[in-house]
Amino acid sequence: MTAAAEYELAGSVTSLRDRVTGHIEAGGRLADLFGTVHEAGLLITAQLAGPDGITTVDVILPAGQASYPAVTPVAGSAFWYEREIHDMFGVVPEGHPRLEPLLRPASGPGLPLPGGDGAPGRIDPDPRLLPSHAVGPGLFTIPHGPVRSGVTESIEYLVETPGEDIAHLNMRLFYKHRGIEARYAGMRPADAVLLAERTEGVASVAHAIAFCQAVEQISGTPVPWRAALIRTLHAELERLACHLDVVVRLADGAGLAVATARFGWHKEQVLRLTGQICGSRFGRGVVTPGGVTAAPQLDPAGILAALRQLERQLSADLKLLMGTASFLDRLRRTGPFPPARAAEHGALGPVGRASGIVDDARQSRPYAAYGSLRTTVSSRDEGDALARLEVRVDEIAGAFHLLRQAADELSEADSGPLHADRTGADFTGADFTGADFTGADGRAVSWAEAPQGEVLYDVRIESGRITRCRSRSASFHNLVLMHEVFAGDILTDFPFIEASFGLSVAGAAR
Amino acid sequence: MWVLRGLRDGVLTTKWPARPDEYAASTRGPATVLGGPDVLTSGQPAVAGLCPAGAISVDQRGQARVDQGRCILCGRCVQLRPDVFGWSSGPGGATLTRAGLVVPPEENPQSLAAVAAALRARTRALRRSVHLRHVDAGSDGSEEWEILALLNPVYDIHRLGMFFTASPRHADVLLVTGAGAHGMAGPLRETYEAMPDPKVVVAVGSDAVGGGLISPSYATSGGVGDLVPVEVWLPGSPPSPFAIMSALLLALGRLPAAPGSQAAAGPSQAPAGKRTAGGRR
Ligand code: SF4
């Protein structure tokens, strides 16, 4: 994690392009690109990830300047990030190929301006943006969503057929944009973690961990070992639930009724176990700045017993599924995403790892208890829906392995403190209203490997209050890749591709 | 192979609500106020200002109240003031008026009984086979998981004659999740208007009921109540599948008086019923 002193202000916004392209050419990836209101204008931040961790580059777009040279034409992974900057601040990245609204459901005035001190006024959708079957000379657009069949999150997929070219998919996320990042302003860290949990509700634990680590770094709070283990425990249960959710969706798409029911039941068992341990089926209310709020309600032996039973039932079904030829045939070569493109984009999580990227923050940039536990990284080179499933199946086995280790370690650490204050002293019985972080000041960048991939937080605090919290989910970074994975029939492949990406619209639209 | 697999491990579908279900009884609902109407709110930390979601209020008499429609179940009040707050439990939690989610209640129960009777009269035609449509109006994604869980073999709501439908024209009940994102106001309204009468709208989760921690925001309404006429209010962050099932039965006037069911005492007393004090379950 980056210390505050390492932030560099590269100064001129024109240097941004060179910094980003130079970094990508050297084998790194663009992990985030976003803006923050600043006294001198707009602060544009690029997070550049490489083998040595994450380097933060800040540049200033001086006040009064309404545009800057876009990064997207030279680094395609900036495509959505620069649209977001345009949505949030009205600034124009010049030379951007398609500067349409992505997150803000409007094109007129009224800007969210995250990082600013005023609460943004209500922003209403522009009716001209609502779904329509656009038919023009040589253009045919079929909207799908935002209300789709089944129980799904709201997003609009537009299938565009320009002339003789093959169909192209366009996505609009603004329907369920909630303005989360602006909402952080003025919050106390102990309250704000609850907002982090609700940014991407199916990955609550990963978001809470990434957020809290940033706060702990800013305030110099050491997290007790026992708390780190409990965080890890919940993070891996969350991984099991999310990966099983993908399996359920794929099985359902393939019409395997019994498999759908079986894996739905397994997923339910995971959520129940999580609820038994902490009271919330989604592991919420556990992770808090400084540690965790409470000890598990189930003792380590009880957790181990539950895991044993779960793993026995689940692994038999997984074995059968991964031997069901008709199912595997349906996924093979569906939604192919080539490793070269994955590397260029810096694709995250199982999507990246299924396309040859051997990177998992749990191993390469360890946090919580991962540095002391044995973690394996699984990857494939095929890049299709099957490879994405295989990576998840490996990660399910890996999660059980980590869960067992964490539970074993917990039985050793059973009487240790659950949270610490800034001096490292146990503050059992202290309140969780944020008193312990009253004087905290500074900025830190932190991450966690969510089931969907790396979540990246950039948190700034002044006198114990949040001034800016950037929460970039893997869902946002990866969802844009759906643009380029349709090799065959869009309509029949769609459910498999969407499920195999395993992303959350909430996390992407925020 | 899969056919045989379906018979393994004795997956048991719950018999709830006809029979009690141990897990249903144990699921956690929003925070509640313990100790009747005269709980004193002295002591530390102060009760007012404790709740990050603004769900707790204290009136002039020192009576603490929880607006369960704003409660996001963070657990802070229960952990720090176990003398004043506890968890509600069991699959109830839904009410027929927004004000009915405030505990202890302020509203005259008489008017609630009238609301219940009016809804029952309207939904009489829907008692047998019911079709559900869901619309996400800015959820965090967890509510969708819990709604979808109703289709897994443990809950299997088909046994209750409930089915999901893609077409709003065949839908009787609209489940709405999320804090009411402005971008979804139009599509939500269109779905609602395409549904035939009689129809019932259920706000699923504290975000949908009161905006949760997401509100106030430039991009959301404080819940979906301003966007469509909500009849059943179900708090939770997210509500459990049992709570959602229970809200559906309440919407249809089919919630029987069964042990282990919080709302069994009747919608007018929904905030009452079984409570557990203190610790986490
Ligand atoms: S549980 Fe949390 S959100 Fe609910 S009333 Fe208590 S403090 Fe407020």
C-alpha cells in the first residue's frame, strides 16, 4: 500500500498520457483513472499497477480549463474511466472516441463533482437517453433492458448493427447509478465502512476490507492477528458464495435443472454458514476500521465441521458438473477473450486469470492474513467461458483450503484482541462511532481481491472525516470487456457470457 | 447422473409457513427497542446519534424509537446499548404502512387494520396462482440474490403457487429493490403501469423502503415510495428469503397465524412478536 509521501504530482496534465502509455508498454496496467475536485482545478489520478505494487500519479487540470488530451486513444483501458470523468466533472477528454453518458443519466447541467464540499443537487435523467429502437441509415439498435426478464440488476445492453458490420454491444450503466462516491463526503470512517459494504453488495467483505485498510494506514492503526483472520474467513466465504452464484447461472442457462437446484442449495448453505458466524448472510457489520466488531458466533471447531460437510457435498457435484460433456461443450469457445487483450487491458479477477494473467492480490500484494497462509493462483490461457468457470472451480477448492487454515489459526488465536486503536491497544468495549479516528489525516490507497477481482480504494481523510473515497470495483474495470467477446450469435451466447464474467452492476454503476 | 444426484443429501424444502422452520425463526431482522414504552435513554454512549443510518430517534419523554425502514442492521445500537436495543427475529418484519415500521409504534392501530382489510379485499382475486415481477431501482445487488433464492429447492415458492414472470402484463405483484435511482424512475413506472389490476407493490429491503445509507444522494430518491405506490414495506439489508416470502404472503393476505412467525399476530401489530435480546445470532 502506498504511503502518503510517495504521491507524486506530475504537474502538467499533458504528461498523463505519456506516463500511462509508458507504464503499459513496460508491462504494467492502468488500474484506475478518476477525478477529484481540487482547489487548483481538477485533480486527475491514475493508479498504475505493476509487479512492485501500485503507483499513484496525480496531475492537475488547472481551474478554467475544460479539456485535456484523452488517454483512451493511446490506452484503450481508459475508455470507460474517461467517460466517467466527463460524467462527474463535465471535463472533456479531447479525442475520446465515444463520449456518451455512462454513469450520469443526463447530458445537461448538474454535476456530481466528487471530492467537492457541497452536496450535489438532484440530477434527473434526460428523457432523450431512455431506451429506443434507434433506426437510422445503416444503423439498427436493439435495446435490451434496463428491465430484463428474470430477477436481474438493471443495466441496458444495446445491440447495434451498423450496416454490414457484425453486431456491436453497447452498455449503459446509468440507470442504477446511486452517487455513492459523493455520498462519502464528511462521513466518519466507522460509518463509511457501511457504505463501502453496500457499494457492491455481493462483495461487501472485500470492499469493507479495502476501505478499512486505507483508514488504518492513514491513522497508523495495527490490525490484530485475530481480526485479520476473521476478515480472511469472511472474505473466503464471500468468494465461495459468489463463485457458486456463477455456477448456478451457468447451469441454469444450459437448462440443467437438477444442477441448478443443487448448486443453489450449496450457495444457500454458504450464506447460512456466514449468517451463523456473524448474523448477516453477507458478512456485513463485521469489518470495521481497526479490526472486527465481534468474535465469530461459531467456534473454530464448529466452523471446521460445517466446512467439511459443505465441501464433501459440493465437491461431488462439481466433479459431476465438470464431467458433463454437453455443458462443457456449450461453454467451450464461447465468449473468447484473448490473453494479449487481457494483458493490455489489465483484466482483473477470474476474467483476467482465465486469459493468461497470473495475478491475484491475495498472493502478489497480500493483506489481511493472506501473507501468512498458503494461497495458490489458478489461471488458464483459453480465455473462454469454460476457462473462466475452471478458474472459479479451482478457486472454490482454494477457498476451502484457506478457510481451513484460517479456522485452524483462529483456534490458536482464540483469546486475542479483535480490534486496536492507533497505539495498538485493544479497544474492546470502545464505541464504533469513529471516536478512535477523530484526528486522522491523510490519504492512502488500498486493495482487496474480491471474488470479481481487485477492488481498489483511494481514501482521503481530514480531521477524521472522509473528504474523498474512490471505490473502483473489478466489475467496473471488467464489464467494458463484454464489448469485445461476442464471436458468435449474440443472443444465444449472451446468458453464458454474462454469467461467466460474474460481475455486479451495482459495483460498476455505484 | 444428475437425476440421481437430485435425491442425495436429503435436501429438505421448508414447510414454512404451514410448519415452523428453525432457520426462519433464527434469521435476523432490523433492530428493535426492548423493554416496553418506558425505556429510559440515559447511559452511555448516548442513544441519539448512535445510528449511522438515522434510524434511531428519542422523543421528549426519553422514549427511544427505531424506524426499521431505515435500519441497515449494522448492529451498532445492539452492541453498544444492549439495555435499550435488541434484534427482531423470525421471518416477519414487513408492514402495510410505512409508519408501521416505527417501533414502538406511534400510529393508531385502528387505521392499520383498515389498510389491511382494504388490501385483502383487493387481492382476493390473487389468492391461488400469483405471478411476480421484479425491478431493480438501484439495489446493491444482494437483494436480487435473496429474491432469487426463493427459487432454490430450500424455499421453492412454486409450492406456494408463486411464479416469476418476464412480462409485466402477466404480473400481479411487483417486487422493487434499491434506493430509487433516478435513472430507474421511468422504467419502473412503465413496468408498474403495464401490470393489470389488481396489483401489489412490495418494497424489498431498507434501501427500497427508506433509502438506507445511500440517501441522501443526488442520484436516488429516499426509497421507492415516491416512484410507485408501495403497499408492503419490508426492511432488511438485505431481507432474508424467509422475510421476502413472508412479505409476499402478507401482500396476498395469506400469512397464517403460525408459531415462529413474527407477523403472525396480524399486520397491525407487526412490530411486536418474538424478539431476541442482546447478542448476535
Ligand atoms: S442496527 Fe444499526 S442501522 Fe439499525 S437501528 Fe441499530 S444502529 Fe441503526
